[in-house]
Amino acid sequence: MAGASSGRDAAVDIARGLAIFYVVAVWHGNDYFGKLWSNPATRLLTSCALGYFFCVSAALVSRRLAPFRNRDDVKSFLKRRFRLYPEYLLALVLLWALNQIDKKSALAGLFALNPLIDRPLRTLWFVAALFFFQATVPALMWKTGDPKRILPRALLVFAALFAAHRFLGLVDVRLLYYWPVFAAGLLLDRDGGELRLPPAWTALPALFCAVVEIGGIAPFAELVLPVRDAFYAFAGASLLPWLVRAIRPASARSALAKFGLVSSGVYLYHRITIDLGLRILPQDALPLPVAILWVALLGVGVSALFGIGVERLRVRLDRPIAKEAK
């Protein structure tokens, strides 16, 4: 644990930091260096990283969460869960101002509708998807905390998403393969005890898929791809905590945990800072190793500092004005 005073789990911060750093540095790094790292292995690891992110988000949301009894419970929950919205909104406006997303995508993004209507949103797509997933929690737990009752509701949501995607041409297919791992995080952590994630054996189907795909044994049919990526998402949720336990020494764990604390800022703002930096110093004016270092410093360092500043401003604005006792 991070300590009783902080109330944070250092292992979660480390794993989340690793997942987000990988997505930013490798997966989105492809956007800046001509798909330099694009291959089946990096796509696999991206699904793993985001699978952990969605699963642990559901687990942390649901721990010790009482069933919803009335509208006030729902309003209170959503207010807490959407605290990230102002920072998301700022990133959305900046992406639109920099012409990285079009007007229709930006307008849909105001209501986090892009995953549901299959509109691109760059990096913010995954934040919008998380908003949607968390908004379903009150319906899943309406007047019940029993996993046996939550599971049929989760299956009903999946069926509705599948039908909208298959028959209406709506809903980004990625919702279909991240929803099961989010629902798993919700179901596993209903007892309010120690944080629980999918067991290691749930990674076995992903291992089989990886051998088939990376080994070039056989291509996957298009209809099978969502199932494959759902398996990869479960592999990330189950295996990343094992990787975190193996990290030594303590100083490395401490540094990674600190990065985990600012990783949301890195994720939200890295594309913005890189875009601005490349306008100042284009990457084609630099040797490739120097360009990679330049982009890395902008994407991770500057966006982390920017995220910290925005977070502190939000906390200050949220803080109730203390009244004098006199």
C-alpha cells in the first residue's frame, strides 16, 4: 500500500503508470514516426494495457459501493466519477483548436458520445468510453449488490451494444471487447475487501491467440477479432499485477508509483504538447533518435507538468470556501 495516510495502493499506481506510459510512448508513438512500432505484438500489448486500465477502474469504482436506492445516490455517484470531466473538456477544446479533431467529433465529445456513435476522438476516445462504462454502474447496481443479479444486467448491456453495432452501424467495436473486462472488475470487487482482478488462468486464451497470430500460423477472421482483443484485455488485467510484483528495487517502484499519480495528465495532454512542440521544432528537421527523445520529453514530461497544474487548479476550485468561525 502507498500508506495509510494517502489511502492509495502503490501497486495500482505502478501498473496504471506502466499501462499508460506504454500506450502513450509506443502505441501513440506510431502516429509520429510512421508506424515505426506497429505490429501484432504491439497491438496485443495495447489491448492488454487498456484492458487493465478498464478493469481496475471498475474495481476501484465498485469497492465498498452500496446498491443505489434513489436518484440522490445516482447523482452523488456520477458527480464523484465525473470529476475528471473538466480536465477532459480542456483537452477536448485544445484538440479541436489544434485541428486534431473535427467539429462534429468535438461536439459529440462534449457528451462523451463518440464511442456510442463511432466518431473518432483521438486519445480521448478511451476516456469517453470510461465515462460511458462508469455511467452504467448505477443501472447495474440498482437496488442490488448481488453479482448474480448484476451479471444478467451486464450481459444485457453487452447485447444492446452488439445489436447497435451489428444492425445499426453504431457503437465502436472496441466497446464490445472492453466491456467484458470492465464488468469483470465490477463483479469481482463487490465484497469490498482486497482489490481483486481476473485470475491468471484467464490469460490462457490470449496466450493461444498470441501464438497463432504472432507466430503467423493463421490469420483471424474479422468476426473473431473482437473476441481476440477481449482475451488480450483479460490477459492485461490478470498479468500486469504479476509484473508489478517483480519490479525491483524499491526506488524503481517509488518512481513508477509517482508516475502513476500523474499518468492521467500524460494521457490527456501528451498529443497536445507534442503537436505544439513539433510546430516549434519539426521532427523531420532532427535525426530520428533525437526526434524520438524530443517527442518523448514533450509527450511525457511537459504533459505531466501540465496535468499536475490542471489537477491542482481543479482541486482548488472544488474546495469549499471555508467560513470564518467568528
